[in-house]
Amino acid sequence: MQENIAALPILEIPGAYTSAMIKAGRPPKGEPPEFGRRMAEARERAGLTQAELAKRLGVTQQVVAAWERRNIALRPEQIRTLAEALSTTADYLIGISGTWKGAKGPSGKVRHVFEQVSKLPRRQQQKVVEFVEAFVQHKAAAG
């Protein structure tokens, strides 16, 4: 008699991955290095996942995860590109500046969408601007 595996309960083994952990990814083995902590913080402030940042940088998500979890040696141009992708400064990432230097204006997903809009033809950009302005004015009037 063959059982349907999907119908079987998940056996939780102490010290093993739980169903909640599988969704959250692999837990870190220790404290991340300062660079990795700052990079992860800047990525989260930019509203990006590791996969989204990896796509912008032309690397894999596993590479971004490694940069956040381990001491690594990046070339100066990699740090500059990373800082630009995260809308911060290289000084912040490498620990020279202790304060966040995020970009002015919209953050996270809104900024990403408007970056995509900026790549559209001018006529289509204008239609988006008209829609957003009308929406904002309507919300402001409503209260």
C-alpha cells in the first residue's frame, strides 16, 4: 500500500531545518562581518532582495549571500558598483562613514519602478506622470 508523501506530516527533528527555516533561507553560522552587515542593511533599506540585487549586479543570489555572510575581498570597482546599486556610498559600506547615506527621493520598490519608467519613451513617461499626479491629488483631496 503506497502512501501519498504530500499527505504525510512533516517530522521536525531537533537541530534540523524546520518548515519555517526553509522559507527564510539558511541561518547564519555566526555574526556577519561589518561589511556584510552594512551591505545587508543597505540592501534592505533599498527594498531589494538578495536575488534582485544579484540581478542588478550581474551575479548570482548565492554570491550576494556570500558577500553578506563572510569576509570577502572585493575590487574597488565592485564596491563602487555595489554602492550605486544600493543608493549609498562606498564609505558607508566599508565602514568609514557610520551614517546611512541613502538616496533622496522614493525608496525601495517605488524607486525601482520609477527607474524602469525613466527607460520608457518620453510620451509613455508623461502618461505615467499624469496618472501618478492625478492619483496623488485625488488622495490629498480625499484626505
